[in-house]
Amino acid sequence: MKRPLLPVALLYSGGILCGEFAHPPLRFLFAAAFVTATVALAFDRARPWLAGLLVVMTAWTGACWSAAILAPDDLRLQLGREAAETRLRGVLEARPRKGF
């Protein structure tokens, strides 16, 4: 096989697409991924299928987690979800330096 990770990449992409269209609660996604991993470790015969499902669940959870509003002071709660043009103004407290 010339591309052994192609099925994994396709499964991961499918999980990201699931995260774009379906937004279940994060608790449910984490619990489902944990149960899938536990069952995959317990049953040898179903392990390849459950490993694929685990890849999908991992991508789905990651996609939903990155878009979730976790902080109570998130700007999306105050301004809404629609796109808007904004301006940001500020003052530099120190002069920029090269390097870290």
C-alpha cells in the first residue's frame, strides 16, 4: 500500500465534517470517545472498526471543542455570531524587542 494513512486522513476529515454540521454537547462527545476507546481495548475482533470510529470521534470532538464557547466573557456572547468589521486600538507598553 503506497498511502497507508489515507484511510485515517479520510476518517479524520469525516469527523471534522461531523463537527461542522452537528454540535452535540461536549460532555456527550468526550463520553462517547471514551466509551469507544474502552470497548476497542476490550474486544479484539471489533478493534479495527472501533479504532476507525475513535478517529472520527476524536476529530468530531476537536472540531466542536475549538468552536465551543467555554468562557463566560467570550465576545461571541456579547456581540453575536455574525461577522462584523471591527477596529482594535491599543497602546504598546514597551518597545518591541528582537528575539524572545
